[in-house]
Amino acid sequence: MDKIEVLGLVAACLTTAAFVPQVYKTWKVKSAKEISLTMYTVFFIGVILWLVYGLLIDSLPVVLANGITGMLIVLMLLMKMRYK
Amino acid sequence: MDKIEVLGLVAACLTTAAFVPQVYKTWKVKSAKEISLTMYTVFFIGVILWLVYGLLIDSLPVVLANGITGMLIVLMLLMKMRYK
């Protein structure tokens, strides 16, 4: 794996892991009034398309990163609907 | 441009555009208590790495998408610091 590929993987890890503290914060405060439902809905559709793209170009990092991000976004959407 | 490339571009547009409604919502409610500073900080670092990655692999879509996302994330960080 060359250095550029490693850089891309680190970037993917960060933009995926970033959602963990937001999921934790929302779960902790049990409120999601300030969270945009539109943002997470559009982001979710985008992530699903990234996932299909990753499968089509046979890119495990793209599939993995977006698979995990997708699950975190689903948690945010569920909490947004539950906590309002 | 083949269909797979178009799919990737649509995915990039969606995951970038997704932040617009969150920026708008936070600006409108003038409160960011429920917004995770850690999420946006980690996401920002990830986006900067994606930008460098895009420059290194000469990918205009990656550079453009992450350049615009980076600016939207900066707006979120500024509002998070201002509105608390």
C-alpha cells in the first residue's frame, strides 16, 4: 500500500469515526431538536450511493467506511425521531 | 464519464450538500448545545486529509467535494464556538 492510499484510509477512518461522538452526545442528552433531520436523511442517501459505488469499483475501504458511517447515521435518525 | 463515475459524483454531491440544512438550522436556532464539537473537529481533520488525497491523486471531484464540505464544517465550528 503506498503513502497516498494510507492517507486516504486515514481520512476515511476520521470522517467515519467523527459520527461516534455525535451519536454518544445525542444519546446522552436525549434531545435532538438542534439536529437537522434533512442533513442526516440526505447524508444517509449519499452514504448508500457511496456504498454501491464502492461495491462496483471493488473498493473495500469505501465499502467499509460507508457501511459503518451508514449504521451511525441510522442511529442518529432513530434518535432524531425518538427524541424529537 | 461512465455510469459508475456519475454515481460517485452524485454520492459526493449528497454527502457535501447534506451539511447545508444543518448549517442553516444551527444559524436559525442560534444554539449548538446538542452539536458535538468533537464530531465536527474530527470530521474537519478528515476532510482536510481527503482534500490532500484528492490533490495527490488529481481528482477534481474529491478536491471540490471536500473543499466545499470543509467550508461548511468551518461554519459549524464557528457557530458551535459562538452559540455554545
